[in-house]
Amino acid sequence: MDLFTHLIVPFAILTLLKLRDFTIKDRLAGGFGGISIDFDFILVLIGFISPELFIFTHRGITHSFVFGLVTAIIFLYIISRPRVYGLINDLIKRDIKVEFSWKSVSLAYFGVLIHLFLDFLTTGGIPLLYPFSLIRFSANLYYYTDLVTTLVAIVILLVLYLRLDPKYKKIALTGFLVMLISFGGIRAYEKIEALESQTLNDGYTNITAYPTSDMFSWTMLESNGKNKYRVFTYNTLNHTVANLREVNSLSIKNGSYESAQNAIKYANTLPEVKKFRWTSPHTAINATSTSTGWNLTFYDFVGNHYGAREVTVHVEKNRNQIKY
Ligand SMILES: [Zn+2]
């Protein structure tokens, strides 16, 4: 989900909740919490310089229950400094002042939790339980971002910015939440439709569906539970299959299976391979034996994430690795 949506959703929920009267400052704190953890792009450089620290990436460390809280506290601390909000206030001609208090931190964390839930619904997933586990959780329902949602979110922000009757602002916020939930409902329905339209044959036993930017188009992945995959795009409106391809999880050229396995075992300990495998849940390997060792190309055969599509390493016969 985009930054605008992450700002609006917690703000909207706190505005529309009839449980207590949240002031504009309280609602803003929720919105700020909502955007805080996407400022992780600042950390991307760390993960880039040092591949061992691959958790320092977008949708990495800050997208967890523990570090989400840490990030919200830091963000709220910074934005509640008079110099910082003063500058923003001057720029946008509105008062965005929030307190740095237990209450606002709690509301900001509420914003974080909403953010984590929304990003959990998108493809790729997030490491919710980090530092206890690196597993990425994903419902694979929405695509990373949705153009229509982003554009509508910008319009809603404009409505919030303008000095309108609060009644209209509430209508806009309600409409936005209804739109998001409807898109989720349609996507869930289409996903089930895409899965139920398939019949497994040729030894394939499992099937999963991944969202694309088009809610009627799904990337389907069939597996035989061992080493073979079939990938294609299924359109739920026209019932058409496109881009069908079969993939072996390991293809070997020239060398023996055992020798390739040993080289892969070694390569799996290398930070750049670990990093690639973490971002790419579906990795296949092309292994080519050369006079000096093995060329191993790890590639993502589903290709529904951002970042590198493949990484190649050379494992020398004496196991000293050279990077390409
Ligand atoms: Zn995010």
C-alpha cells in the first residue's frame, strides 16, 4: 500500500470511531504512526552496502511488531520537535503539532498495526515476528500498490486539507474505507475463482495464486511438491491462460548432481544468496560446471517482487567464492 493510504486509514478509523472523542492531534498521531514505518527507505543503503544486514530494507525490519513500535516512537519524537513541525506548518499552512506522550505513542502504534495489517494483505509479505523469526507473512491478496487506490487517497488528502465542513470530510473518509474493503472483497472472490477454475494434472499436486496489479489477473503457481513448477497468468474474466512456463528447481549443465548440490550448499551460506532467497520466495537454480568451479544463478521464477530478479555466484573448486 502507498504512503497516502497508510496515513489516511488509521486517521479515518480514529475519526469515525464513536467510542471516544479523539482530538485532531490524536488522529494525526495515528496517521503519523501509519506512515512512520515506510520511512525505512532510509535504511535501504545499509542493506545494500552490507548484504548480511538484508533485513535493513523496504518492508524489512520496521515492518515487525517490535521494531514497528521503536520506529513509531522515533518518528513521533522527531515530528513533535517544534523545529520540525514548525517548518512543516509553515510549508503547508496547517497545524500538524502532536504531543510526545504515552497517549500519542499508543495511537501511533495503532497506526503501525493498521499498516502492518494492510502490508500483510499485499504480495511479498512482511517479517512480522522479527527479531524472533525471519519468516515473511502474506495473505497475497492485494498487489504492492494499487494505482486507483493511490489516486483516490491523494484526492481524500486534498479534501482533508481544504477548509470544508467536517461532515464532508467524514463522508470522504468513509467512502475511502468502503472502497478499500470492496477491492479486498473482489480480490478475495477473484482469487478463489482463479484457484477453483484449475484442474491439476501432469503430476502437479499443489496450486497457489499471487496477485498482480490487475485484480482479474492472477499469477498461478503449480508444484509437484518436489522439484517441478508450472507458472502462468490466469484471467478470471476471460478464463484465459497466458505466459505458461515450466521450471525445474535445479538445472545442471556439465557436472554431476552431487557436486552441484555441494556447491549450492556452500552458496546458500553466502550473504548475497541468503538475501536473494529472503526477498524471492520462489527461487530456482541454473548450475553450470566450468573448468574452475560452478556458476550458480539463483533466479525468481514467479517474479512478483521488486528488486533483483537473479543473482549469480561462482563457487570455485576449492570453495573460494568469486562474485560476478
Ligand atoms: Zn509498508
